[in-house]
Amino acid sequence: MQSRTPASRTGRPRSAAADAAILAATREALVELGWSKLTLGDVASRAGVAKTTLYRRWAGKNELVVDAVAELFDELELPDRGSLAADVEGVVLQFAALLSRPEARSGLMAVVAESTLDEALRERIRVSIVERQKRLVHTGRARAQHRGELPPEPDPDEAARTVGLIFDMVAGAVVHRTLVSGQPVDEEWLHGFTRVLLSGLVTAGTGP
Amino acid sequence: MQSRTPASRTGRPRSAAADAAILAATREALVELGWSKLTLGDVASRAGVAKTTLYRRWAGKNELVVDAVAELFDELELPDRGSLAADVEGVVLQFAALLSRPEARSGLMAVVAESTLDEALRERIRVSIVERQKRLVHTGRARAQHRGELPPEPDPDEAARTVGLIFDMVAGAVVHRTLVSGQPVDEEWLHGFTRVLLSGLVTAGTGP
DNA sequence: CGTATTACGCTACGGCTCGTAGCGAAAGCG
DNA sequence: CGCTTTCGCTACGAGCCGTAGCGTAATACG
């Protein structure tokens, strides 16, 4: 999180409950107010803490929202559904469900927008959110290779690049569908996406 | 744009030059300040107009930035490069170049974030930005079908769905790569993406 | 148990931005 | 030349920001 505990052994410790209350209040405020109308004073009163307490832990709105949103991504899992196609559909559905929540929608896009002029914030997003999701792609890919559905990749650099590519294609498509195009990830879109991702545009005319 | 000219024939007409100056000043302020620190008073003084003039034309920051960003997408074109793969790479490169500009990065993501709680803004984005880009997918797809690279699709509904799917996959991947993952669309990524999009994950191991 | 140290809640403050109102001047239209 | 609308300017109350200062609460240490 935000707390750096390098050398502070003595004194009153920071309340962990306050941390949780503040992050929950931030998500609640994101749902009701959105990013631009969210004020730190409002978050503080929702959480039942003083505004100064909030400023002691986070530098500003950006950092606070990144942490509040990052917690949401801990819920993502990748159960083994038996095939690559089923695994892809599973993770897409989970990600789409996550992005259907207003706190994720407005929070995620807002901090990404802010990160364009803030290198530290971009790094914070990369560590807290991006890398946290990539592990799903890693395990799914490893499973598919173990099943023989995907060829093994001996070169670790090439493997990392491929994982990044797949991650951007899957997460990017879902994000763009739900947030930019503003349409739901229904079953029809889900199957179409999986078919194109696995078989490609050329070979996937109208499907099986 | 924002101007509704249903019935106003008499009186002093609005300055078209002021419109252009305001939108240009908005993009300039987006580059230097980003979304959150951009103030309408600053935009007004950059554009050389009074703040009140700005408020007479746009309801607020959101609507202004949507219009300012939408103009950027007019630059996108789709020259015929002879093959589907080349056309895809061409449009991806153009889109990536657009997203490398700070005014597009911060502006686009910010208004998308704001649109999660604002239905009117979402519709404005859909009309001004999303549909404006889909035409590229339409023409590219029609070209590929004419070349025989893609099978024809007689059902117009199914064709529209496919265009939407491809659009979300292409634009989404580029957006996610550049803004969320925060890495450049270099030649290696470009070729990998095109290969997976056209041939699929399964058939595209490490191929040519 | 007492003391040092840190976190906490509260209040108050200057500074900035917002969005609007009111005014006189300017610019087209008939 | 009048009518109408836009324009630039100034001013205003309201709200939020981020910080300072203070007294109090909670823990670690001796």
C-alpha cells in the first residue's frame, strides 16, 4: 500500500482499520460522485476519520484512488475450466464483471488519465494493477502449454512479450468494449472474441 | 460540435475563430497541465477570450474536452496498402501515433472516466469519437472481402457486430498497451498483434 | 509505571477555482 | 439606422484544497 515502515518502531501505530475504512469510503464515493466530484474531505467524513489523517497517508486523490481500485483486482481468479477457450472466456467474464462496477470504471480510467503526466503514478499503477493481472495470463498460458494447446516457448524474453501481448489484447478489448464503446460483454460478444483470439480473423468466418 | 443553430438568424453571430481558438487552447492546456489541473479560466485566457464566452458555448469541462479531443480523430485515414495485414498494421500505427500525443492520452481517458456517471456524455463520446473511428474498420473489412481475404457476410446485423468486435479488439489493444501497460507500440509488438489478430493464438506460435 | 514518541481529531486559515450576474460596447441583419 | 445577440470585463458567494497548530489518545521502551 502507501505505508513505508522503514524505521518507526516507537510511538502510536497507525490504525489499520482506518486504512480499510478510508479505501472503502473512497470506493463508495467513486460510485456516488465519480472521479471529478470526489473530494477528500467527503471521503474522510465517510470513513469517520479526520481529513488530516487522510493526508498523512496519501499524497493526494490520485494515489488514494489507485490503492482503492487496486484492491478490487485481488478478487480475480482463474479456475481451471479444462480448455484454453474456456479459460479465456472465464477470465473475460470476471474482468467484465469487475468493470461493470462503477468504482472500477471511473476510478481506473481516471487514474490512467492522470498518469500521463505523472511518472510516479504510472509506476504505481503498473505495480499495483497491471502486474497483478498479468499473473492470470501467465497461469492460463502455462496450463494451455501443459495441455498441448499452445506450443512451448523456451525463450523467457519471448514468453514475457507474448504474455504482455495477450494481456493487452484481452484486457484492452474488454475495457474498450465496456467503457469506450459502452456496450455489455454479452455471450455473443464473448464467443466471438474468444474465437477470433484463438483462431484469428481469417480462419474464423462465422465459427464452428 | 456543441452549437445548436435551430433558430437564431438575427443578432451578432458567434465567432467561429473563437471556437477554434478555444479548442486549440484546450488541447494545449491538456498537454501542459493534464485533466485535473486544467481550469476553464486558464483555457479562456490562452484562447484570448473571456471566461463567460466559454461558458456560453460549453456546459463544462467534460463537454469541452470531448470536442477538443474528437477533432484529433479526424486525422485518421486508411490508405490501401494492398493486403489485410498491411492495412491492419497501418491503422494500428496511426492510432498509436495519435495516442502518443499527451492531449489525446489524458483527454480521452478522462472523459471516458467521467462518462461512467453521465449518460449524455457517454452518448456524446459515442457519436463524436467511437463512430468516427468505426468507419475505418468498415472500409478495411470491405476491402479485405473484395480481395477475397475475408469471407463475405450477407447478414447486416452480423456484419455490424463483427465490425464492433474488431474495433474493440484493435483499438482496445492499442489503448491498453500505450496507456495502461504504458509501453510503446514498437515494430515487434505490432507484428505480433497483427499475427494473432489474423491467425489466432493457436496457429500463430512464433511464425513468420 | 512513567515517559518519550507518534498518531489522531478538531479547528482555522489563505488561496484557488467555480459558475453566475450585470454592465457597456461591438457586430451583424433587415 | 434600429434590433438582436455576442463579446469582454469585473465582481461575487460558494466550495474545496492543503497546511498549521493544538490538545488528546495509544503504543514502545526503560
